Amino acid sequence: MRADKSGIEVNKEELTALLGFAGDDTNFGVVRFRVNASRKLIVTASDGKRAVEHTANSDDAEPGEWAFDRTFIEALRRQTDKGETVAVIVADTKKAKAIFRGVESTAERAEIKCPVTAFSTQVSIDAIHGLVAGKDADRLEGSWFAFDPAFIDDLKKVTAAAAGCPISILPPENSDELVRFRASSDRGTWRGCFKPTLVSAPGEEAETETDAAAPGSTTQGLPSSAPPALELTNQLGTAKKRKAKGSKEPKKKAPSKRAPRSTADATA
């Protein structure tokens, strides 16, 4: 996302993420946008149980704050195409609309107006902003690890197998250890582990070689290497046994089938 004089630009992926955290009722079924006096864009969404916030720098955008009903945000999501078009929200104290334009050409392709009942300027995102930021969010210290969010789908399968038991995550204490998890039911206990993804810092991109704090570390240390892969032996015994190079024995010649020569032949 970004904001400038033309409005607040959002793409399909960003709209989808915001809607994923927005609620369905009157109190939480909104997405809040703010351009503050410091020219920073802040966008929040919450369903009352979870919350997400996006921040970005804005370039000469006019300060303001708006709450849009999720139905309007959903309309924007449906009409944007991934990698092809974006929606630019233009709002003031009385009206709002969205202009759809191309990503490459920036040519305007369509426009929709936001009903006056679908947005409000009498709102504040301070509560969600403070909740998401936390007291020491900028310090980013303590135990932490990064992992591929696609793995959540597999953890859901473990929860289903454990009769709905929540997954407990045990963060690694050292950079060379694995993340472990467990869940239990009356049928038994599920336990597992996976290798965390190395990143340059919490919330930053993945790194193959990094000089930032390692996943799970409690201080800003320097990891010597990436966490090890799982070292598993072949428990089914299906692997073919191979001899070491140079250990092959020479083939023995088969005995000749030719009849032995007689003594008379040998002296002839």
C-alpha cells in the first residue's frame, strides 16, 4: 500500500489480507485507514479476536482517517486483478470513491462510488494500533522464529486429528535447534518438529546467509550456520546397499569345460 496526493493505493493481495482479519458484525466489519500528520499511512482491521496493521510512508497525502465497511472493501477486491490493476481510494470528509487503474500504464479503467453509509470519518484506530504495536514492539527481542505460513495448513490437519486440540508451539532456544509442536486427545499425543526459516530480522525477508539475530535467539547474536536439516535414517531398509569404491573383488574365471589332455598328447 501507499498514499500520495491521488489517494490510497491498494492491490488485491493487500485487500485480501485486510478482509481476512476484518469481522462481520457492525463493530468490527470495517477496515480503518489513517494518514497522520507525520505523513505515514496506517491501515488496521480486527474481528475482535485478532488484529492486523499495515504501515507505509505516504508522499504528500492529505491527513485524514476513514473507516470503510467491509462490503466496500470486498467490492474493491473483486474488481482488482492480481498484478494488473490496483484500486486508489479517494476520500474526504463527505464522500469517497475508488478508481481502478493499471499497474504498468496507470491508465484509469473504472470507478465506483462508496455509499455514504459505507464509510465514516468519526473513528479512531488508536486502540488497534496500540494493541498490535505493544509496549516493546520496536525492540524485537526475546525468543522468536520465522516459518513458512503455508505450513499452517498442515498444523490444522494435526489439530483435526487431535480432536480439535490447539497446537502448542515450543520456540527453539538456540539457532541450531528445531521448532517443536504438540497436541493431544484421548486417543494419544501428536508431536513434531520443523526447521525454522532464517531471516535477517523479525518480519524481514528470508536469508540464506545472514548476520542478524538467529531464529530463537534471545539476543542480537551472529548465527554461525543455518539450522540443520532433519537427520533421518532409512527405517524401512529399502535403500540399496552399495560397496565402497575400490572394494570390488576380481571376478573368478569359470573352470574350463575342455577335456584334459592325455599324457601321450603331452609327450607327442
